[in-house]
Amino acid sequence: MPDEQDCRQCGKCCEKWGWDQSGIPEDLVPWIAESRTDILQHVSVTFRDGSRSTGRDLTAADLPRVARIYYWVDPQGRKLTHCPFFFRAEDGKVYCRIHLAKPAVCIGFTPWNEGIRDYALNCPACRDTAP
């Protein structure tokens, strides 16, 4: 399949893969700089000393101590089974409420390039092109 496809905004990939993902410190940098507590409160951070926190109170000085980042949790730090920024509009299309600030794992996900054949075949954009 081609490297690029036209996403149909069906939401299948966000419903299946838009949560329970690991993050990277580079995602946190702009969220901290822009005081995006709306996003950071849904991030679980484990520090090198084993302590845990949501990202809500993170500062740039904390980043070197981060051992693991996990998306997405509720504001109390409990794992979610969905992306808190997933939104299905009246037109039936799915939109990301943090599209311009979404994490790298979401930006980089393209089901037509994944090795998960059974999943890609359920993607309407993937079915438009013969394998």
C-alpha cells in the first residue's frame, strides 16, 4: 500500500489504537510550555525513582527525570479505555480535539503502513487501494 492515503476520518484507528500508548518527552515540551493542563491531566508519568504523577503539575525541569509516559488516564491517574480527545461530529466524521497538539504516536499512525493486516483491512481508506 502507498505511504500516503486519504484518511476518511472514520475513527476506527482512534477507537482501537487511540489509547493505551506510550509517549515521549518531546510531546510534553510544548504542552508544558503552553500550560496545556487540559492535555497533561490525561498523561501518566513515571519518574526514574519509581514515583508516579499525572502530567498536570509537570515542569520542564522534571523532564530529565521521566522514565515512562503513558497516554491516556483520567485526572486521578486511572487508565482510560478510550482517548479523551476523540470526538464524533454530527457529520459522522471523527475529529481530534487536540489535533494541532496531538502526540507523536497519533501523528505517526497510519493503518495502511502497519503490519497489522486484519486491522488495516477494516480501514475504509485502506480498502480504497488494492494491496
